[in-house]
Amino acid sequence: LPRILGVLLICAGIGYVATSATSLLFPGYSNSVFRAAAVAGGLGEGGTMLWLIVMGAKEQPVHAAA
């Protein structure tokens, strides 16, 4: 996968944690944090799905047991 998709997926994971923590600790800000996390999550996860549909996953060679 391209490096930018990996970075966006990391940001999405951090966004999930931030959304959960914000809703517990600062409920008034949870809507704003959710919107920011949704953007990163949508770009990262959507881009990864599109990449896999277009480029596909590489087949791994099967190794025979010795």
C-alpha cells in the first residue's frame, strides 16, 4: 500500500481512540472530534478499499513443507 494510505489509517485509529476518550471525558466536544475523526477514517479506509479493488492483493507463493 502507498505510504499515505498507511498514515491515514493510523490517523483513523487514533481518531477512534480520541472519539471514545472525548465522549467520556469531554462530552461537549465529542461531536467536533467525531467529525474530524470521520474525515480521516473515511479517507484512509475508503482509499485502502479502493486501492485493493483496483490494484488487488499480491498472491503469496505456497511453500511445500520439507
